Amino acid sequence: MSTAPNIAAAANARRPAPDGSETFVTFVVHNQLFGIPVQRVQDVLMPDVIAAVPLSAPEISGSINLRGRIVTVIDVRKRLALPPYEGTAQKRRMGVTIESGAEFYSLLVDSVGDIMSPGAHEHESNPSTLDPLWRDIAEGVYRIEGGLLVALDIERLLDIAIKF
């Protein structure tokens, strides 16, 4: 498993912007840009082996061992009811590891983007046209150059894993 310590180091160095905007680690799933608060990100990695967890929810891909800790892997595509990933062997999916309570979770995403701090003036509440499933786990959207950044609520995203 390879990690990307630059994201974790940047996460520790970043603080909320003075204008009240939030800083996000961004990632792409099915050509849509999503963001989670940078202070929630523990690690970014490319999981080599994901061990299956029998009788788990469909969104749970399995678990990985991250430096001696068992981490539950959640497939964000499945959680958002999107089609399966069709990447090639050269293009592996990435994991964005977060902590919730005393547990660690790795969000399996198509690719990890940049750290962004969109301005508070770019924030909007969830549009009525947003899929109801997405609306339930999104804190809102940011209009950025080239599209929308959907800001996710980690606890609501993890709700399926925590309840199961």
C-alpha cells in the first residue's frame, strides 16, 4: 500500500481561511468533484489488498491494514448509487482515510484532487435538483471554475457503515 503524505502534512498545516470559508481535500467519483474538510483527513493511499468482510453492507468493500490498524473501506461509488468503476489496471482507485469516533475508514474514490479553499461567497445550499441520496449526505455545494464541488458530511456518509 502506498501513501501520499503530502496531503496529510498539508492537512495539518492548513487552518480555516479568515473569510470563514472551509478548506477541503477534493476527490473525484464518476467525474464529479467532492470535498471533505481537510482536518478530517488522516491519510491518502492506494490500497493494494482489500480483504472482504462477509455479510457486510454492499457499500463496504472490505478492510485494510494501515500501519497495524484495521480500516474499513467504503466504496463511495456504491454509497452514492453510481455505476461500478471501469478503470484499467494502471489506474487504481485511491483511499482517503478518515477517523470517526474511535474507528478509521478509508473512502475508496476514483482519484484524489487538490486541497481547495473556495470562498464562503461561492457556497450554496443543496440544489433541489441534486439526487435525494446525495442531498442527504451533502452539506452544500460550491460553485468553482469548471463546475461544482459537492461538500460531503462525513458522519452522514459513514452512516451506513456505523449502523451496520
